[in-house]
Amino acid sequence: MFTTHKLEISSLNQDAKETEFVLWFEQVGIADISIVGGKNASLGEMIQQLTPKGVNVPTGFATTAYAFRYFMEKAGLEARLRRLFADLNVEDVNNLRDRGRQARRLILDTPFPAELESAIVEHYIQLSQRYNSPVEQLDSDDLSRHSGVDVAVRSSATAEDLPDASFAGQQETYLNIYGIRDVLEACHSCFASLFTDRAISYRTTKGFDHFDVALSVGVQKMVRSDLAASGVMFSIDTETGFKNAALITAAYGLGETVVQGVVNPDEYIVFKPTLKQGFRPILDKRLGSKEIKMIYDLGGSKPTMTVPVAKSEQAEFALQNDEILQLARWTCIIEDHYSDVRGSESPMDIEWAKDGSTGELFIVQARPETVHSQKTSNVLKTYKLKVKPSEPLLIGRAVGEMIGQGKVRTIVDLTKLDEFQEGEVLVTTRTDPDWEPIMKKASAVITNQGGRTCHAAIIARELGLPAIVGCDHATDLLKDGQEVTVSCAEGEEGHVYDGLLPFEIETLEFDNLPRPKTQILMNVGNPQEAFRLSMIPNDGVGLARTEFIIANQIKIHPLALLHFEQLKDKAAKWEISQLTAQYETLADYFVDRLSSGIGMIAAAFYPKPVIVRMSDLKSNEYANLIGGRQFEPVEENPMIGWRGASRYYDPKYAEAYGLECQAFKRVREEMGLTNMIPMIPFCRTPNEGRRVLEEMAKHGLVRGENGLQVYVMCELPSNVELADRFSEIFDGFSIGSNDLTQLTLGIDRDSALVSQLFDERDEAVKRKLQRVIATAKQFDRKIGICGQAPSDYPDVAKFLVEQGIDSISLNPDSVLKTRLAISEL
């Protein structure tokens, strides 16, 4: 912890606070937004209420709204500013720029009253003494910057950080300020920044009177994150509004690079409910490029400077797992506290920093999240491209699950803002709040730099714009006038496509939906879509496919990881080396990526059941993975060959299956997601089922321990005929109607020659469905269906309900219509 010397700070009643020029953070709380603004009131609240709970917050002091109004009134500034704004037009960029420049100059040219200056100096001297950085005894002519504690000087407007308006970045912040002269100058500049162009525009758009807002300045002890790392975190998923996830971003150096979107930071997702239970549920870690960092400019002409980050550091995560979890715990504490204070759920937007000299973590700001907290939860809008697009021109991080399109307008210079036209796609290096006046005219935003928590992303969400950040070379690859489609509706990756592609918007309303007796579950493949899909009314997941995770997120054959040295394909070895660079062992890569994908789905639907089918790739599909051909046979008919359960205990594959079991165990035991139920595919005989359970037990997955259930796919005629025997081994069945149909009718479903005969509604198939449901009921086993038939044919869903099936798992786009149809039964 920072070494501080105790200062006796008197408590003040509300009336006394109203007429003070400066207050210590310890003297203010969340009720004092009108006195010290949202940012400073929140700092005081956390120091008073949350530091006893272990949340580290650096202290400091704040000038008051009274001080700002005293300054304005004594110099007669309000009347002069009102005359200046008489013909203000925020839609005219040149008019806005001119009025803002004159307003700031007017304030900067007006000296502080002596009594206000004296109060700031006195508090800065005392703050320096608290941190053992005394300021030399100075006379009035010597305001040296070379003594005193280093501080961050932050603006805090009285209309800032409200639940329905973030005011993110509208006023200025100054870092690594020390010495009386520079602290006073920074405070003066903060006062002037109440009238930045972006602040003027934002207040006008949000309907705030410029002169109803006052400016408080927070002077806070700097955390030496220039020697370590810093970032931003949200107590909610920023894209979907999923409330059970904490999103943390991190980069090296001072936090302004993350806030401003200058770097592409690391991202970490932590699941809050099981974190509170004592588990370690880091669902996902995404490595950012982190190419530069902001540090102190020691001995230089400016307080801070930006320098490159070494390649070796870029390839490592900025935070250790314990630090990620500590920040996530603080996120929960802060969110819970503000929810109690406000009497309703209060998602939070929080800035943190790590002190490189002590290794400690600190919270330096906390404000309400202002986008998803204001949305209605009973409506879901889904954007979908109506055509299968070609390869994207660019890929970046998606902000907002929407699609936008228009002509490209590349602007890299603030002086060119007036060239931007309504409905164009803004392309730039990064979009900080200075760009807000033209962002509201854009159909979409694309940037080279930035992460999902930068100011640009926050404002894009507030404006309801799709944005793709961190594209690296957007300004080079896209040309002015080029027509593009910007899609943020395909998961975490945003795609820029050539041309104006047709798309549609589906609106689903969830009010007063009937709840049928039959459970309606969902089929989920892509973990990146899980948070969004969980918003659709459902009873859980009936089929989560590990094949999607293995093929799209892991990409490498597990045996190629376990036998890397024996791998003959040099190109494959190079690819594997690139993908696994940050892992201690190659096996860790497989376990980490698979557990992350499964964990995202299990967390999204927690505590509802999530049935995860263990790997069911065929030999030809395994061969297409990186390094796979060396380990896979060539089969004449892989569809009924070496797949599913037959692989798991086979000496040629069992060690690879062991990695899969380790991932499943991590999800249940480390992440605490015991709602996840493993399911065994293509299990031909009861004896094969026993051998698979024995193999699972070798890796710590023992059926019955810690509530572990294991289901089996019912997709073979033998599963139906011997359902009584399978009931002795497994806890439930899930019908795979595709394979069951092809093997009942003897049809290769991949063959176009007989495709017209493939029909899940055939009488032979329906009799098998009827029989296996009756047997499962007889032996008190759960039985559902996860095959395609109920999604395609409402009459099949009706038939299954009539047979007494426990659950029907559907493709997401069929969930609501099938739920309504079943409810009518």
C-alpha cells in the first residue's frame, strides 16, 4: 500500500460543504454529485465505504462547484459566455469549433481568485505531506513544479457520470502533475475544459443547459502504472448487456492509452456468480497487441510520453490470473454497493491501475454504465445478413451487435471534420470524444486502434452505432467513396465487407410469453454468441457442440500438440508455434481454449442445464485440423467409422480424449459451472458406454461425484433397442434425429442422390422416437431431442410433446415460434 501519514480530516455537514472551496475525498460521498461532480463523489464514496472491504483507492481532494461558480461570478464570465453562445450551432463544425475556442480562452485568461488559489495550494501541500513528499516552503513568487507528490488532475462535472449519460471524456485529465505551479495550471485548464467542443456538443444533444453544469477538479495521488499496467473494466458485457460477466481490459503503462483507444488491449471475461462463491471462473483471455505505452517523461518537457513496448512483452498478458480475479472481485463489490445505494441494479464502468513500484492494484475511477442499463430487457433486436458474404476486407473488434453501411469517409485530422457527410462510414485512426459531433451523423465507425472499452466504443454504443475498432490498417485499405457494409452481428469479431449487402432486422418481444410444460432448450455452437442467445427465453442448452470450438478456436489436432516433436509437416509446426506461443505447454493450449469455449456457454445460461456433447468429429474432419493428417486414417465412410465414443478409449486416441476431460473438469471444478452436463455421442453399445465412463474417471470426471451427470446421444438404432441397458449407465438421453434417421432408413445424408428420401417424419423414425421416449420414462431417465427435426417441422415437435418428451432443443431462430406452438397443445 502507499505509505501515508494520517491527516486529521474533520467531517462536515451538508450546509458546510456547500460553501467550501476544496474538500478531501474523505469528506464527500455519492450524495454530493451537485457539490463535487460524479467522478469525485464516486471516489469519496469508495474511499469511505469500500476501502474497509479491501478495495484500494488513492486519495486526494476536490475543488467544489461552489469554487467554480465563485470564480465565474467574480469575473462576470457567465454573461460573456451566454453572449458568445447566442448563435451556437453544434451541427456546424466550424461554428462549434470557434465558439469552443473562444470560451476556453476566456476562462484561461481569467486568473483564479487569490482565496481559491490559496485553498488549492494548502490542500496540495497537505496531500504531499501525507505521502511523504513534502513541498518546500515557498514564497508567493516561487511556485516551482519540482517538489510535491505526483498527482492526476481530473475534471468532474456536476452532470457527469449519471446513469443515463456517461459524459465519457468530455472534459480533460492531466497525468503526472507535481509542484504547486503545475497543479494550479492543470486545475485552471480543467475549468476551461467544461467548454471543449465535444462537451458543448454532448450537453446540447443530451438537453443540459451549459450554465446549469459546474466543474469540480479532482487532485488524486498518481498510481505508478507507468511502471506496470492499467485499464478499464465493466461489470457487464459491453456488447450484449449480459449482466453476469465482468469485462476487464489491460495494457502497459498509464491508462489513458486504453481510455483513448490508442492501443488494442488484452481482454479478460470473468463470471461473477461463481466468483462470489470462491471459484476462479476466468472464461476467456484475449491477447491484445499493446504496441505502445504511456509513461512519465522524467526530466523531459512534458509530464508524459509514449514509447514502444518490447515484442516479448506484447506477446504476454499484462495481468496474471490472480490479478484478473482480484479486479473482478472489486468489480462485484463496487457494483453491489452502488446497486444498494441506488435501489436497483447498477452496472459500473471502472478504471484501475497497477502500481509498478509496489505491485498493488488500485481503483482510480468508477461511474455508472450508461448504455445497457437504460435498455428494456423484453425486446431483442437481431441483425442478419441476407446473403452469404465473401471474405471480409477487414476484421476487428465488434462494438454493438448491429449492421451499418454507406460510403467510406476517411478522416485522420480534426481539421477535416467539416468534410463528413450524413450517413457516411467514418474511418479513422481512433475516434476519441472530440469526434462525437460527426459520429452522430455516421452510419458506422471503423478505427485502426482501440478496444471495446475505449471512449470511442462507449460513445458509439450510446449513439446506437455499429463500430469496429482495432482493425490496424483501415485507413490504408479503405478508400473514400467506397461502399461497404459494417457487420458487428457475427460475434466478437466485426467484419467489413465490400459493397452494400442486404440485411434484415428481427425484433422479438418477450412480454407475457406462455411457459409450456415441455422444456424448450437451445442448440448453441459458437461461444461468442452465447451471451446474446441467452437473452432469448429458454430453459437451458440441449446441445453445445465442442466440434465448433475445436475447429474454429483451437484449430489444431490434439495429437499434434501431444506429439509435436514427431510432427513431419513443417508448415503445421510453424502454425502451431504461432498459436501456442503464450502457453507453457502445448497441451495447456488445448485445455485452455476448450474450457474457455465450454465455459462461455455454460456461464451464459447458468444455472440452467447446459448439455455439452463431447467431440464428434469424423476422421476426415480431424484430418483437416492443423497437423491432423499424420494422425488420422483414410476411411471409406467416416460417417459410420471411427467417431464419437469409439475414439475415447482407443489407445490410438485416448490421451487426446484425456485433454478433453481435463477441460470439462476445469469448467466444473475451477470455474464452478456444475450446470454443465457432458454427453457421449455415437455410443454403439452399453459396454462401450462403460468403457467411456471408466476413461472419464481416470481424469477426475466420476459420474455421481459433485453432482456429475453424464448423458448419451440416442442416434443409433442400438440406442433405441437397448435403451433399458443404456439407462443403467447414463443419466439421460438426447435424441439426434439426423443420425437416427439416416441409420434407420439406410440413407447417407451427405449423398445428394438419395436426399429426397431423407425425412425425419417417416413412420419408421417416429416409431423409434415413440419407443425410446417410453423406455426412458419407464426407467426414470431424462430424455430430450437436440436434432434438426423440431426446428424444421412443427408437426414433429407436436408429436414429441404428445409422447411426453421432457425437452426439445432448437436452433435459436426457432425457439420462440416453437414455444408458442407447443403452448397451444
